[in-house]
Amino acid sequence: MSSPTRPRGVPGQTGQTPVRVAVVDATSVPAARVLWALRRWRSTTPGAERPIGIAAVPDTTKGVQWRTADPATPGVLAALGDVDVLVWVAAETDLEAALQRRPTSRRESLLCTAQTLVTAAAAAGVSRLVVVTSAMVYGAEAGNPVPLPEDHPLGAARDGGVVGDLLAVEDVMSEARRVHPQLGITVVRPAALVGLGIDTVVTRHFEAPRLLTVKGAEPTWQFCHVDDLATAVVVAATQDLGPAITVAAEGYLAQDRVEKISGMRRIQLSQATALGTAARLHRFGVLPAPASELAFAMYPWVVEPAVLRAAGWRPAYDNETCLGVLLDAIRGRRALAGRRVAPKDAALGAASAAVALVGTAAVLRRARRP
């Protein structure tokens, strides 16, 4: 490890020592793609240093300086002595693993990591902390503007779901800006992530036998390929983009277009039926996720990455391509009665489970009619 007294690079300024970027929990799918993007950036940036991967069990990826540390423990401080920018992907992209934990335990662990990283980064003299959450924190509502501005209030439900977890992380970052003004903090909020190994409430929605729609509302679908997230994080790590930015493919897909591309048919229910059924299933323990997450399959939460665009970033993947990537990744998977029909049985997120249980029942009732 380099000496902690090494002159620090200052992201966004010229004539400084090149920025050294570290990624914690670096073996997760999105973090690994961030390291990939950092390696590409280094290959085109004279004097750029190797990215640092920090994990409890390091990988062997070439071109990365690996350090062993658990980001949820104070021991991570020793791995940050020469780091200029620290990157952490807080967004949950392994829903199967997340749903195997009690919601309270999952949130406590996530917040412990958030607080530990803030404290360690400030103590080590890190210049900036880049934290990836999700555009879901804005909430999905019928009256949302399309697109949502990046400074739009965070309106998602503060409940026991994975989106509630991310709102709690954002609260930690807001408080950290007050307590540690010398530590720049940029929160990156991607649209619905897609890519190999990405498993979320949104990707599970497409594993159900029908796509849920609500009477009187037409959902808008916007995606973000994990590689576009990775390149956006590099921009956020090497430039001062402010407290919060969004990242997504340009524009959005209407429900009709999604159905045409996917070949899936819709099930249309009333809002009361959809949300009421999901709430009851959650209360009875059938659904591990709260009914509030169903809103993300019903109402708009489209974003416009204006800050990134102004910085010169452009997505490599459009929404249609992203949807194709999602459909390829889940090919062969189907969900019935709230569970995957697969060797590894895992409960669905609220959106998919409500579609599977309510939608399938509706299809069967129609089939029985003379």
C-alpha cells in the first residue's frame, strides 16, 4: 500500500496527482463492472493509477490492486490510506440473497456499512465518496413528471422493502454531508438495472406469466445497463458532479412497446385490487416485500441524467436493447404462486408475486367461463 502522506488527487481539477479510486464490496456484479470501467478509463488516461478493489474475499481480476477488508467493519480504514475516491454500490442487485434475510437484519447491515464507510473515508482523508442507490427513491406515482428532475424530492415509501433500505442509506449520506463537510459525497441513482447477474424487483416482474397494468394508468419503462452505470460512476469519481445524479437510457418505453418486444400479454386490474391483494399477501407472509414496491410496475419514475450529459457522458445502451438484455437474462425462468419454478426456490418481489398470484387466477377464471 502507498504511503498515506502521498499527495492527494483532487477530482475535477487539473495539475494534480492522478486520482486513485477504490471500490468496496468489489466482487458484486455492479462493483465488478465499475472496476472494468475504471480499467478502461486508466488505459486511455495518461498517468492514471490502477483501481483498487476492496472485499472481504478478494478476486483475482488482473489490472486491479486487491485489498482484503470487510467494508462493514472499522478495519476498512487501513485499506483507504492512499485512496482519493471511494465507490460503494448500495443498491440491491441480488434479490434472491436479500429476501433470505429478515428485513430488519438486512437494513441494519446496510446502514452499518454506510456509517462505517463514511467514518472511515473521512478519517482517511478521502476526497469523495460515490454511493450508488436507485432512482426508485423518487417513488412511482401517477402524478410524477416525465422525466423527473434530479433534484425532485424523494417520495418512495419508507417501509421495510429494499427501496426503504436505500432511502435509509440516503439519509445517512445527507447527515454525513453536514458532519463531514470536507468529504464530498455524490449519490448516483440509476433507473431499473439490467445485465448478466442482475436480479431485482423489476427483473422479477418479467418472470411472471403476465405483465400487470392498472386501469387508468399506463406505466413507462426506463432501464439502465449495468455497464452504463459503471461508466457513469467513473465520471462521478473523476469529476465533481454535485450531491446527486441520475443515470439511465434516453427516454422510455410505453407499455404497448414493452409488450410487443417481450411477447408478453398484460393483466389489467384496479389499483385497489392490485395493491390490496399484495398488501394481504405481505401481511400473511407470502410476500417478503411490501405492496408499495408494486407501484414501480404501475406508475412512472423516468429520470433524465442531465448532469451526466453536461459532463459529456452518453449511454451505450438504449431502452429496447436493455429490455432485450433483461429478457435474455431471465429466459427459461417462470414464477407461479409467488415462487420461482427453478432449482433454487426464492420468493418473488411484490410486483412479480402479485402478478403471478392475482393475474394467473384471473386468467384461470376467464378460461373456465363458457
